[in-house]
Amino acid sequence: MKSNLLLKNMTIRFDREILHDVSYEFKSGYFYLLQGQSGIGKSSLLNVLGLLKRPIAGEVVYDGQNLWSLDDATQARVRLKDYGFVFQQHNLIDTMTLEENLKVPLLKSNLPEAKKAARVTAILDKLGLEDQRHMLPEDLSGGEDQRGAIGRALISGARIILADEPTNSLDSENARMFYEQLADFAHQQQAIVIVASHETLPEDYADQILTINNKQLVPQSGTKLFNRAIPESMAGQPTASAVTYRSDLSNKQALVYDNYQSAKKLPIGFLVIVTVMLAVASIVLNVPQILASQQQRELNQATDNSLFVTNNTLGTGTHQDLDPFRNLTIKQIQKIKKMPGITSVQPYYTFLSYGLTKENVRQPVPKGSNFSLGGKSYHVDETFSIQPIYKSDLTKKYLYADGHPAKVGTNFIVSQDFLEKNHISTKSAMGKQVAFEVYIPYAQYLSESELPTNNKKKVAIDGNIYVQQPLAATITGVYASSYPYDRSEQGNAFFMDDASMTTLLHSAIRANTTSDQIFQGFKQQPFGYSALRLEAKSYNDMVSMTKTIKSSSGFYSVSSVAQNVASLNATVQKAKNGTRQIALLFIMASMIALTILFSMNNRQRLREVGILKAVGFTTKDVRRILFWNAMKYGCYCFGGAALLIVVAATIMALRLGVHFIAIILTAFITNLALSFGVTIFASLWPIRLISRKDPIDIIKASYGQKRG
């Protein structure tokens, strides 16, 4: 379909006013020559006609619509399907082969790859460029470069070709061949060809010669009108009607474009430096937290986060559980259980080598206790106790002088101090059977007692009532003299699994009744607990819970044996903050380095961006192309940094004991965010303003050309 290109009331002003209120009609099937010396505005007029540079006022009308009233996407589509551009130099994208350059306009088309390839082959053959299809622009002659630009216009079915000083760098033979092909294209395809040149050679091929004089577009006399026959070599060229185009470049098409970059070389050295910085940042950012968490866990185990709470109703200064202390009520125990930071609450009680029973209530208290060990009898002057071994204590190997924690229900441990007091060696006790009479509480009597600090004031107390039974067990371990707990008023002697003691306690309670009066006139009640052993989540929770529990009752006595590691925690936090700052410096350095890299890269790609926009790609298309290019760089950075992280994590796991999986997972996630976040930011930030410029300004900026 024939359609003319109209200038209506056009005013063009850049550094100065070039045209003022000009109207002119360029007809289909004509070769027009804009002639005159450099600087009169020929290039500026071509740029306005080609939608490459916006005018001050006026319209460019084609197919019945003012092209300058269209949005960016629609203008790009017009340039893609209707326009072809041939610039003074650098017509082709220099990182692509000639074949790939010709494929670029078809990226947004609906054609399958096979038909795209066929079109490219046909165009190259008809332009005599078949042998140069795999060459880069730098390897082409000036004439081949210009003909390549014509091929790019032909392949999309362009109906308007604008050529700006196209033969400046060509010899006369190549120049004549070039103009012949342009004239043939105009006449055969009923297209519009407009050439701006100060040379006389194109006069031999032009149908109409124009010049700019007094800000007006003036036809010159002596214009030749050609009516040439259509050469066979130009017959059957593809037309725009055979192809439809997408309004926007898809992600898949952007990736295809990136694959076209045959000669694009990765800045390996620069990427290696950035990759190392990202890997270090990923590790440094996470290792302090992992080390601190690991140290905290080890610290929790080493310092013990347990609390010992007694209902010190007598107001004594001791932290031991004394027999007269009143029982904790169910309400008191439940309140403590619900306190935040507490993970477990277990009752504390002891079995004795001698205690008050209904059988010995009227008898004098014996002097000492007896036990046998490995078949040998021993006498102890004092009453000794059996204390519970709680499940969490089984992880604390540092408590042992000999032996080690065994399966729950099989542990029976003796104190090293108790053995030494009775002149028994540690080695001779291990694995031997110990036997003695044990007294197990099952009830309590209620009474009153004077306060140790005020004998005029009395408080309620309770005392345990026991039942006697034989006990025999095998020694499985020896607690060291450094055993830190001092909970029993009878001192540390023997220790038994809490579960085993609970079984014996409940059996004794079920087998005996509280109705048998020990002391006439004294009430009795079932056995209860006056002490609790609590487990806190962490050292910090233990410290805070000590204050909380004490403040909830004036009778509570709270003690712990954990070391004061507040200063150590502060040091860890300080180190963590310091390494975080170092990591942020690495991240900033990586971002700056990549921004510099992409700024340099995008500066080199200025011409490419300008050509893409001139060919018919929108600003959005250009950003999408650059985005996926950045994603590719991000993949390289992520993959390289991931390998370094694995190596570093392996070394740290072997040398520092850092949890391998923990550092890998956290560092990989950080690396993922940094690699892609930094590369995308660094890639798109330098191009943010460039992509908004008019295409011709971008192209000119790429080689410092001034307006003409």
C-alpha cells in the first residue's frame, strides 16, 4: 500500500532554528536527496522524520496519523516495521555478527526461527553479503557495513529508509553500488528513500533534490526523475504485511538477544574480584551470628542454666533445701512454671541414710550410718543422702571424675568427696555394688518453729516422715570434687536417676498411709516439695528469672552455679557488630566495583542502545535486555561465590568447629541476595537516564558527533 510521509508546519530548533513552519510531502516510490554543506540541518531533519529527535513544533504524518503524538511503544513499533536507518558510521552492533545484526529487528516478530533464518539468508544473498554473514562489524568494509544497514531495513519490510551521509567513508565504486541499491529499493518497493549528503554522487540517483535555505525546505531545479526497471536481484523482497510484531520484548526474546552477543567478552578479572568480595561479604555477614549462637549453646552447656528455688520460710541464709521448710503449694508451682524463659520445672527431694519413721520415733538417733561397697562394710559418722540426677545433667560430662553418663534409669553415681572422706579410691569404687538401708519420704507432720533471726516470732514448718527399705545399685560414675551443686543439707554423697527415684517415691507413698499418727496432736499430710530445680532457656534468661522469681515471693531463695558471662556476651556482641560493619563495607565495595564495571560496559553499549531504539525497541525493551544481562552476571557471581563459600565453610568446620550446614545455608541465601541485587542495581543504575534519551542523541554520544 502506497503511503506518503508528510511534514506539517514543522519547526526544528536545537542549537539554532533550522526549519520554521515547513510543510512538505515525501511521496512513495521516490529517492530524495537532502543536499548542502555540513551544518545546515540535514541530519536534524532526518532525525525528526525518523522519530529519533523531537521537534519544537509541527507534525510528521504517515498512514494518516501524527507520529509524534504517539507514545514511546507505538513510535518504536512504527520505527521497527516502517523505518530503516543508515547512519554515517557504526551502523551495526559491534558485538554481533552481520547475521545476528540482521536478526535483531525480527526478535519481536511472530516468525518462527526457521523463517527468520531464511529471511536473513535471502537478504544477505541479494546484497552480496553471504560470505560476510559470520563477520563482526570491525571486520567488514565501510560499504559492507552500510549495505548491512540496508539489509536490516529490508528484513523488517521497511517502507522508509533514512540515510545520513552514508558514503563518507566509501570509495566511489562502493558508493555507486550503495546508491543503486537504495534507488532500486525505492522504485521496486514503492518505498520512500531520503538521503542527506553534501556529495554530488547521489544526484545521479535522486528523483528529487532538496536543500535548506532560509529555514525552508527548497526543491532544486534540474532534478532527475528516474523510472528504472526493477532488477531481478531485488524482486520478491519481504514486505511488512507478512510480519506482525509484539508491542514489548518478552523475557525469552531478551535472553535470545543476549545470546546473539557473539563477540561480547566477559571482564573475567573484574568479575573474579567482585565474586571474591561477595563471597567474603556473605560469609562475614553470617559467621558472627553462627559463631555467637554456637558459643551461646556451648556456654549454656558449660555454665548450666539451672536454678535452684527453695521455699525458705525460716528466712535462713542457706541455699540448701532444709527439712523444716514448708511445701510449695500447687498454685505456687504452677505460677513458676508459667514464667517466660523457663523450659522445665522438676521437684527436688532426697532419700536419706537415716530418717524419722513410725518405728523409730521413740528411739534415739543412731550415731552414723552403714553401707557396703564391693562386699566391704563401711561406717559413716553422719547421715548422707541420695539426690536426683536430672536428664539435662546427663549431657554435662565435665561433672565426672570417672565414668560417663549412662542410659536413663541405670545411673548411680558417688561423689569423689564422699569416697575420699571414707578413704575409698575412685578406681576401686567404679563398677562395684553399693548397698545400704535407704529412707524414703512418704508423708509430713505439721508444726511450728521460731525464726532463727527472731525467736519471738513463730512460723509453720513441716517435717518428713520416712519408710525404710534396702537399696542396692552398681556405681556407674564418680562426680568430681568440683561438683558445683550444694543442694542437700546432708552434703553430696550418692546420686540416682530422677526417674528411678520418682518410681521409689510414688511406691512408698502408695504403700503407706498418712493416718498413722507419729506425734499425738500434730497434723499430718502427704509428702510435698519445698524445693524446685528449674531449667532456663539461656544464660540471659536464667539471670532475668532469678530476679523475677525472687520478686514474686519474699520467702523464695534462688541460687545458681552458672558463671557470670555477661562481659563475654558483650564481647561477642561487639565482635558481631564489628564483623557486620566489615561485611557491609565489602558489600558497598562490591556494589561500587560492579557499578563502575557496568558504567564502563554501558558506556561502550551506548551505540548499541541507540541503534536498538532507532531500529524499533522501546525504553522498556532496552531495560529488559540490560536486566537479563545483569542476571547473567549475577549467575556468574553467585556460582563463583558459592564455590568459595563451600571451601571456606569446609575450612571453618574443620578448624573452628563451625556447623557446616548452618554456614552454607545462611551464606548461600545472603550470596543469592547480594549477587543478584548488587548486579541488577549496578547494571540498571548507570543506564537509567541514557535509555530515556532520544535515540540519535545516544548514538551521537557514543562517538562524540556534533549535530549537523
